[in-house]
Amino acid sequence: MEVHRFRLKSMLLGIVGAWLAAFIFFLTELSRYGYLGSMVAITVGAVVLVFLISSMERNFNK
């Protein structure tokens, strides 16, 4: 039960992260930073998301 809840939580976090990446992408497009700025923003968002998930897994395994 606990593992299932954690998997659901990480899946939800992934969905929120993907939505945030898309939102940042559209914001950068509207701000005329262009393609490169959007890619940088999405990369930073993905790195932060991976860091959050790995820290959550470390806390869960303790």
C-alpha cells in the first residue's frame, strides 16, 4: 500500500513537472527568448524534477 502510494505520488509529480515545463516553454516563447531559451528552461525544469524525485526516493527508503 505504501509503495503504491509513493508510486502514485511520483507519477503525479512527473505530470506536474511536465505541465510546468510546457508552461515555461510557452512563457519563454511569448517572451521572445526563442527556441534556445525554451530548451534551457525545460532542461532546468527537468533537472530540478529529477533532483526532487531522487530526494523523495532517498527519504522513502530510510
